[in-house]
Amino acid sequence: MRQRIVLVSGMIALFMLVFICRLAWLQLAPQPANGQAARGRSGLAVSQRERTLLLDSGRGDLYDRSGIALTGQSYEALALFPVNRKQRGSASQIGKLAAVLGVGKGDLAAELERLREPQFWKAKGSKVPMPLTNEQVKRLKRLRLNGIVVLPYRNRYPENEAGIHALGYVSENPERLKQLYTKKLGKGEAHIDDLIGGAGLEWSLEKLLRGSGSAAVSFFTDGADNPLRGLDMRLTQPDNPYYPLKVTTTLDLPLQRELERYLKRQGLTQGAVVVLDARSADIVSMISLPELDPLKIGRPGTDASNHAVKAYPPGSVFKLVTEAAALEAGVTDEREAFHCSGEYGRYGLSDAKRGGHGTLTLREGLAQSCNIVFATIAERLQEKQLLKAADQLGIGRRIGWSLAGKRDHEDTLRGPLRLLWEEEAGEVFAGGGLPADHDGGRLAQSGIGQRDVKMTPLQAANLVVTLLHRGHVLQPRLVKEIRYANGQRMAALSAHEAPSRYGRISPATAKALLRGMEAVVDHGTGRSIRAGVWKLAGKSGTAQIGRAEAADARNHQWFVGYGPVSAPRYAVAVLAENRPAGSANLAAKLFRGVMDILSAGS
């Protein structure tokens, strides 16, 4: 008995020794340098054992003011995993799969043969996985093909809708990932090819929107790409009731889309429209053209930059600032009479109306947008007085909503938390500061919105809101609140002011400017837009680009204003860029159309 026990024990020990030696040889022995064997058997076993496909990045979503989703679209899609061709399924099954997808059997077979990494099936020419119908899902599940699985997918941006520049986009940016997520990269919690906010709110709120982790599915095969029965698929996803976050913006999505369609019908190809709530300065709509394609940044015919927050020469729109400066400095009043012959007599400055306007008051000078009147009062000012009035009205500085005194934990500029980080400040004089010397020509040209003056469409719309609020500068807000996934409020972004270091203009000055804007539409340069539902007030502007006498001379055309006059609801700025010199002011026409759409929805 003892001998038999010893013999059996010895045989078991010998078997275990041979087994261990075999494993050691597989791991340590040199491998031939050809084909897959060159990667090593151990490497082959690991690299082909698990294939992972991302289902949902876990990124927080953005919503409009009524709760309509601006990002995030969930649907069922077809996932394809690499498996051994012999294990995939029969030729008949592949043919049925092709029929369900509406493609040729040969094309599908070739696509499956080329498959090396997991991917979702996409329709030809599409940039996102193809959504499946309920009928397609039923038919696909009946096929039972190996490595062909219907899975839930969450797409960030709808494919057939233009992006919204204020929201921005996500893209690969390894440098910014390294800057923001150094520790996560080191721990394997982030990957260098992860998508990260590239503009707009996607950039500004990156760390909040990123979430606590992604949802992915892993498909397991052996070294020969044969599915591992019982271990072929595993779902991994974060288990955190607070994420992803839900960000509620101030935008009105139905209105945004309606205005986009209107501008397209009217032929605006380059420019911007900003609609602010006149009572709060909340951004109701912000449109920038050319359009944004968040799924393919840089596609011809598109532009990722937000023209609504870029600074442009404002032309005569700036005359509102010049009049404010002159009234505040006491160098003129609404009743002063000026004579316009059409020529200023110096600096090469003339009026748009040949022969001039004759004798007119300051208010009529604004209504008729007379360059002679405004060059005259501008030359009475000191540079500091014009710069001061601009600052008091929110021009020459960034006025989008920001959290003063708080450091933006993810902004590479290390400045205060800003929702519109791309917003440009604009300027009155070159360099943005006060000139070292006094120059009458510079003042005259700046006073009519030319030379170095620049402002953004957002600032132009907010200038109107400032006048309606008797000189109080409000900060245009794009986000109202942020909530956790369980509905609990994380933060409310309250509306607040952006006071100037110089204080504010007087209510009397604000009222005088509003009266002048009413005159513009009643009988001045904006009288062509009088017909409509609401009575409106505003100011037109035309800014020359380059040399006026050039054969291809172009202008930026503006119109800013508010409505209805009796009880202002909205302040709107319209910029039509690079219009042919001498053409009718398209911005004025669009302003009337935008206001009519707003009135219909009120």
C-alpha cells in the first residue's frame, strides 16, 4: 500500500514539474521573428484576449433653459468585434446581416475581414454609429453571430444638426490632457487619446463635465480569436449616483434652430446674431456663421471660432459710446445744433450722405448717423473721457459671466472662472490702453467707430441692455445651474453686474441715447425696418475693411437694438461680415426678421 502511495505521489509530482517547466518555456523561450509569433505567445494571449469598445464617455450633458437636451443622444447601435472568421457564422448568416444593414454581402464580408479593433457600424459617409430601428434590432438578435452585438450607444452631438459655438466641442488635445489630468494619466484613470473640451462650455466646464468614468464593454477571445464561451462579454461602468452632471443653460433651443434656419434663408454666410433677455442679460440665442461641425472640426465651409465673441470694427454703432462720453463730459447736449456739409475738412473724413445733412441736432445726428456731428463732439473730448465712457458701457473689456475672485481650476489662462473663455475684450485705442499723446484725428476717427475701435456682437447687445438698465452693466449669463445626476443642485450661477472701475453713466445720459435709438428707426437710417409686430429702436453701423476705393472693397454691417419699445423684452445685435461696399444693410433687415420671430414666440 505504501509503495503504491509513493508511486502515485511521485507520478503527480513529476506531472506538476513537467507542467511548470512547460509554462516557463512558453513565457521565457525566444520567439521566431515572423508574423504574430514575433509578438510572443504571452503578448499574443494578452493582446487578443480582451477587446474594449466605448459605449458612453460618462461626460455631463448640457440642456437648454426648458430642459431640452443640447448634448447626448442615446440609441442602439451595432457593435463589431474581431473574431476568427470560421467562428463568426455561416455565409447565410452574413448575407442576412447584410440585408438588415442594407449593404452588399461582399462589402460587408470585406469590412469584417479588415476588422482589427472593435467598432460600431456606420452608414456610408457618416461620422457616428448608425442608429438601429426596433425592427432591425429584433432581426439582428435572431442571427446570433459571434462578435456581432447590439449595444446601447451615447452620441455627444446629433449628426444632422449644426453645432452651437457657445457650447463648443470635444476633441483630442494631448497637451491639455497632460496639463489638467497628470495624476489621472499616471494612475491609468485617463488616457492620452481621451476627448477633452476644445471650445465654449465644453472647454470652460471641462473638469465638471468630464464625469467619474466611462461605460465600456469588453469582448474576450483566446489567442486564435475564438470567443471564450461564458466569458465572451463584460460591461464596466461607474457606480456613482452624482455623475454625470446636468448643466442647464440660458439658451432656447427651438428659437436657436428657428433663427439659424431664418438666417440661412436670408443668405447670411458670415457673421453673428446675439439675443439677450433685456431684463437679465441672459443669452437666449447665440449664432455664429460659418457654422460649426462638432463631429469634424475644420471641415471646409465651417468655422470653429465663435464670431459672436470676436471683436470687429463697429462703425456707427460706436456713436452711442461717443455721445455718452460727450454728454457725461458736458461738452454738448441733445439740443445743440450742428451743420453738416458732407465734408469734415480734415483727416480725410466725410459723411456717407453726399452734400451733407444740413443743420441738425445731436439727437438727429444719431438718427441720421452723421459722421460730421460725431467727429466734431469726439474732438472736444480727451482720450481718457472716451475710454472711460466705453468702459462704463462694457466696451473694451470682457463682460461675459465670470466668477470674480475665484480661480478657474481648469482654465489654462489661470484667470477667473469664465463661461465664455474665448470672448475678446475689444478696444477703443490701439493696444487697449490710453494713448500717450493727444491726437484730434485719432479722436475724430474713433468717435465714428473706425480706426482701432473694436467690439464684439455680445458687447454690442449688452450695451443696449446697459442703457435699458439706466447705466448698470449686467454680465451676460450662459449657464443657470448645475445639478447632480440624482437631481440635487450642485450650484446656481446667479446673475450679477460687471461694474466699471469708473462707475456708471447717468440715467439721464442712458435715457437720451434710448431716445436717439427710437429716432433712428422712426425716421433715421433704420426707418426701413419700421413695419412689423413690435415697435423697435436701434442703431445701424457700417465699418470699412481695407481701402474704400478698392475694387473689392468690403464692409462689416451692423444693427443693434431692442423691442418692443413700450416694454423691452429682448436686446439683439446682428453682424453681417464682409458685405460688398455700397450694398444695403443686411444686418438691419435681419434685425427686423429676428425681432418678428421673437415677437411670434412671446
